[in-house]
Amino acid sequence: MVVNTEYYDLLGVEPNSTDIEIKKAYRKKSIKLHPDKNPNNPDATKKFQAISEAYQVLSDKNLRSNYDKFGKDKAIPKGGFEDANEQFTAMFGGEAFKDYIGELTLLTDLQKQEEFESSANDEKNTDNKETTKEQSAKVSEEQTGTSEPNKQHNMEPSNEKKFINNTTSETSNNTTDPQIDVQKEKKKTKVEEFEDEQKLKKKKIIEELSIKLIEKLSILTDPLESSDTKIDLKSQFIEKFGNEANLLKMESFGLKILHTVGYIYCQRARLFLGSQTYHGYGGIMYSIKSKLDVVMDTLYTVSAALDAQSTMKELEAYKQSNESNEPAFDEHGNALPKPTVDEMAKFEHTLMGKVITAAWCGSKFEIVSTLKSVCDKILYNKEVPLEKRIERAKALELLGDIFQKSFRTKSEQEEAQIFEELVAEVSAKKPKTA
């Protein structure tokens, strides 16, 4: 018996609903009530915030328990409720996949590197201007005779020699301004420090994910002692992670991530198990396949990025053509018709799709890299007995197989597709943060 059903009522579910039923209800409500889908409804934002608050409580086991027993006042998340759009726009999996793939940082890292380069260029331009001013002032002083003309003649011989050497050095290095070189070194050091920080952060993430993965596999590899010998551990394992896959597959891009995770788990497990056969010949084929996958993923990522960039330039050309009174021409000199509003909207929609595709390719590349490191860490750690590592490899292969076999029903796919498109639209409008 629950003391308050308001949150359940907002999502349209019963108090005894499962996690999957609550997640599905939230997704349907969020699609229906999202402000972007209701531009003429002044209450849309308020209603969307309300269902987001309800979901944040009911999707958390502890908060839901407190809510059922004591009501809303005892079910406030630590740190307060998240902004509805912040929670909604978890582009690739969000928090749900964090225990498997960690936090995706590739896109934010690229943005930070761009900021470093931009900052370096700004400072370089500033330094060049300051240097030019100093040189002009020096020349002006020499020409007007206001630069202490008697100072040089009153110098001691040793100081005079030092002065001449310094002057010669400055003259010889005039083409490669030493101040600019110092600034370059400073910027280079900042970038290197950032890269070192990211390496340490990635190492920590891999450590944490390895521990979590070992815990997941321990259902099979380190079963709890029980007097009931009839317990089918394999069935328990399949049921537990089958249910988890049913939740994960409905996240934004969830099925793609789930299949990627499953594929890498199976690949690394089979590579390890194959290496334990005669002279390791069993793992050679999987090793070659793994290297080919890296090459193909790299090509897909670069191709998707170039395609998005090309489309972006094309859209800019269309916009300029639309805003200009002068006619635009194609490469053959033929006049191009000005695009209509509908054509521009379709073009922007196409561009958004290509940008999201490029972002997914880059994120998938990062996911695969992280997963390989995590799997190899638990399979090739020689401090752990080989027998135990073989058990883990077999459990890892089974987990990967469960994830790879996950699928969405037709209705689930239609619902998820609408949700993913809306997430993509909102994410595209979201301003970049430093």
C-alpha cells in the first residue's frame, strides 16, 4: 500500500508496475508532452517537468521505496531534481549504460581541444601585436635620440661584451620571435597536461568498469554457497541479464549500444579462449577479424564526419543563396533555383541526421576502445589463476550473446525511433557548454 499515488498517476501506471512498465510509460508521456512537440501549449513545459520528476523518483529503487512509504517529501533526489531537458537529452544511452561503457568523453574532448587551439591563436595574435608595438617604440626611441645614448659608453668591458652578445642574439633570432616561441611552448604544455589528465581519467574508468564487470560475471564464476544444489545458475544469469537488456534496449540508441557491447564481449572472450588452444591457433582468426573491425570503424567514422561536413557546407551555400538577391550558379554555370522554406527544412533535417550519425560513429569508436581494454584487463591479468580467467571468458561470452540477441518488437521500434529522433532534435538545439 502506498501513501501517495500522484507520481504513478502522472505516468499512468499502477503502484505495482515493473521498472520496464514505468520506463515505457515515461517514454510515451515524454514524447506526447515534450515542449518541442507542443509549441502552442503554454502548460507543456510544466507538464513535462512533472512527469520527469515522477520518473526520477520511480526509476530509482530507494527513492521509490521512500515515496511509497512516506510520500513526496521523503523522496527528493540527493542534489535535487535534474532539469527535465537535461535528463531527457541523454544522447547515447545516458546513465543506464554507465556501468558498462562509462562516461563518453570523445565529443567533449574534441570541443576542449578546439578551445585550446582557439585560445592559443588568440594569445599568439595578441603577443604579435604587443611585440610589434615594442619594436616600433624601440625604433622610435633610437630615431629621436631619447634612449639614453651615453649608457652604452659608461659600461664596464665585461658588461659591454655581454650587451653586444645579447644584441647579436636578438638580431639573429629576429625572424623567429622568442616570445612567440615561449607562448607556443606554454600552449603545447597545456594540451599535453590535458591529454595526460584524460589518460589518467580513462585508466580510472577502465579500473572501475573492470571491477563492475567481474561482479556481474560472478553469478557464474563465484556463486554464493547455498544448500540448494538445484539452483540453475546459468538460467539465473540468463534471466537476470535478459531483463536488464529489455530495459537497456529502450534507451536512446540503446539497441545499437547493447549490440555493440555484446559483440565486443563475445569477440574478446572467443579471442582469449581460442588463444588457449594448441599454439593459440584458435584465436588467430578472431584477432584478424578484430583488427579489420578497427579499420572499418575508422573508415565509417571518418566518412560520416566528412559527409556531415559536406552537407553543412551545402546548407550554408543554400542559405546564402536564399538571402542574396543575386542568382547562384552550379559548377556548369547554370542558374540554381532558390530553395523553398519546406526544402530548407528538409535539408536541415537531413543534415541533423548526418551529424547524429557522425556523432554515433565517433561514440561507438570510443565505446569499442573502452570495452576492449576492460575485457582484456579481466582476461589477461596473470595475477588471477588461468582457470578463473577461463571461467570469466565463458561467462563473458554468454553475456555478450544475451545482449546481441536483444531486439525490439515492431511497436517498441516505432516508439523508440520517435523518442530517438526527438532526443536528437533537442540535443542539436542544446547550446555547447565549456
